[in-house]
Amino acid sequence: MEKGELLGQRSGHKRLMVLGTGSGVGKSLVVAGLCRHARNRGLSVAPFKAQNMSNNAAIAKGGGEIGRAQFFQAQAAGLDPDVRMNPILLKPLGDGKSQVVFMGRPLGIYDIQGYRELKKGLAPKLVEIFHEYARQFDVVILEGAGSPAEINLLEEDLVNTRMARWAEADALLLGDIEQGGVFASLYGTWSLLPPEDRKVIRWMGVNKFRGDPTLLQSGFRALEELTGVPVIGVLDHLGDLPIPDEDSYRVRQKMPQESDTLRILAIEWPHLSNRSDFDPLLGEKGICVEFVPLGKVPSGKVDCVVLPGTRQTSGDLEMFRKSPLFPWFTRYVKDGGRLVGICGGYQMLGSDILDPEKIESSREWIRGLGLLPFSVRFKNDKIARRVAVRVRPSSFFESLSGYTGLRGYEIRHGRTIPHGQSEMFDLHDPETGAFLGAEGFFSTDGRVWGVPVHGLFEDDAFRSHFLEQCSSRESVSPAPYRENLEAALDRLAERVHAAFPLLNC
């Protein structure tokens, strides 16, 4: 293909894949930028990632889990997220095991060898799913995972160059200059691939650059001489855009500034999940959001502690109790500190956790923190659904009593068993309006509350009320989260297209 030839001219359709030299090089955001650029040009476009490994999940239309990165890419494309965008989601549990989610629903828990066998049967299904889905769109932007040059896994790979060949997609190989050794990583990745896989790599690109890009030109020329693959662009660092991080294990946080008036700590569980709950808080001025690992003891004034979601509620709670952070946490609660629990963190706040079927751990029972009036029982069937939330009248949520604008989603095996006190929220099916149950509790003094629903902080009114409670300020004017995110996606599209104009999708 000539350097100026537009994507898709060979076969009459537009299918592009973004591969990376490793994890965290920026594939997810580049895919999101390309999706938004295509959408802004009036094209129908969809993202696709055959297999994702992440505990940061979201709920697609009709229920079912997909990776949070594909949820974000769907937003960029102007689509309602669909499980076909991410047919396989692996949710790591530790000890070499993962829960395998296929087309949004759990298949079971597999170790490495078990999953290798499972993949043999999933591969043809993936190809069928992709082609059935791709026919609906002018453009499909595929995303790889990790590195395509894991030569010990090439024959069983489902998500990189083999997927590109199955999809008849042309691939951009992306390198991260911030990690160092970008020329070696691009050349090394290409050179380790067999000839049939090298052929899908039509272009190379560099991401996260700070400085004068002309300094890279001699290296690009040498790289093209070695590989025959043109380096078509350089994307600058995107740290100034208020967009979610890559779907990786690195935790985004907002460190203290002199102008900050509010400090929120989130406990960084060993099996942390759905950290995206904090994205709306990261965009607020005057607020510091810190993730604190179990081995660290905070110092200074803290306005609120959040117990986030986790894939191992009982295991992480036991580790928490044995950690240096727990004595500090106990004093913080005793002194009247504000505390919020979300999903797994919420389940920890109850009196006890029952797991007779040993779904999440080998313990059939574990004592909870005893701060809210309920127990939790784990069941094999998993709740994975979107919910519309109505705030019940109470003194705790007085300014939001009766509010029906809240939307969120649930991903959990645990079921709440109340101990007499009324719940905070009524949950409804957002499509049919059917009542799904009541959830969420707060302490009698109003300083501790929790809920199993993710995504509530994306609502500006709810987030404003939460921040007012934490800071004791009369009024907090929140940043318009969804409006700002849409504007950031448009800027992302402009910068990705400016960096890689040949990918004219």
C-alpha cells in the first residue's frame, strides 16, 4: 500500500486496528479519538476489542459486562455500548485465575490452562460475531491487547494480528516514547512477528511525545528502511485532556494542590475494580483525590474516605484488617470521619458477609466492618444491569429527596439482607420502569453511607450534594461532567487526526 492510500481502498470497507508495542501505550485513547473523528465526519463507526483483561467494567445495553475502555469508545462513536464491542472480558481474581465473561455473561472461573482450551472453541465464534457486527457500520476500529509479539502465545492469540487477519483490517503499530526505547520496541515488535502477521502492520506511530518532533525524523527514516513500514505520525501527550485513563492497572489520581479545599482518599484494594467511579471527581477544581494502598498510612486532614469496588470483597477486607492502614482507618471512623462504600466497599460496611457456595473466596463467613445495618450473601448468579435510581425522602438526602434523574449500573454477586432500617434508593429498570428493589443505607449520624450502584458521581446534582456533605460548604457548583467529557472527546479526535492524518476514517 502506498503511503497516501486511504484505509479500506483495497477491499471496499474500512477496518482499522490499533496495535501497541505493550500495555499502556495509548491504544484505547487512539481508538476513541479515531471513533469520534469518524463520527464527526458523519460516518457510522464502532469500536471492537476481541478480548480485554480488566476489572474496570461497565454495562452494555440489555445488560452484560464489557471493558470500561470499550464503553468509553462507544461514547466516542455516539453509540449505546453493546457486548459485541468486547466479546471476551477477563476479570482477574489472583492466583492465576480469572472470571471469563463472554458476550456479557460469566462463563466461569478458569486458570491459564483451562482458558487456553476454552479459547479454541471461542475463536470461530469471535470471527462470526465480528463480521455480523461489522456489517452494520461504515468503519470499525479494532483494538489489540498488550503486545502482538508475545511469540509464546502467537498460535493462540485472539486479539492482535490474527484478529486483524480475520477482520481484513490494516493495523497501526503504536509505540510509547514516554516509556523509553520507542524505536527498539517498534522494530522489535515487527521483527518478531511471522511474515503473515507483519503484513497487517501498514503504519507505525509514536505516542505521548513532549518536545520537537523533528528530532525524531532520522530515526523514523532508519526504521522505515529496516521494516518497509512508514512512521506516519507523532501524537503528543494527552495529559491535559479530562478523559479517562487507559484500561490498565495504573491508577489515575489527582494529587494535592495548594488551592485544594477538599481531600478525598480512596482505598486502593489489591483487587480494585471500577475505579472509573472516581473520574467525575478528578475533574473538579479544589478537590484532591488520592488512592491509598493498604501499606500506607495517610497524614494530615482527610474530608472523606471512599471504599471502592473490589473483585475480592472478603479477601481484601481480611488483608485490610491486617494492614498498617487499618488502625488509622479505625481512628478516623471513631473520630467521626465521613465514609462512603461503593459495591464491594459497600458490602464491607455491613455486619457480615456470607458465601456458603464459596463463590468469591474459600471463607463461608466473614465479619464485616459493622458500620451499616445489613448483611451480604453471595449467590452464583451475577447481577449485571443498568438501573434508574430514585432517591427516597430522608434527612440525609434532603435536597435530593424524590430525585429520579440518577442513572448507574450494578455488577455484583452479593445480595443485601437489611436489618430493619429502610433503604436510601429505589432501583428501576431504565427501559421498562419495572421496580428492581431497594438498596443503600446510611448511618444514624449520616457520616457513613454506601450503595452497590456504580456511576452515581457522574450525575452533577448527586456529586454536588456529596461534595457539600464532605466539605460542609453551603453550595458546591460542580463541573458539568458529561458536557465536559463530550468536549474533551472532540478535542481528542482533532489531536489524533492531526497526528495520524493518513488514517482518514
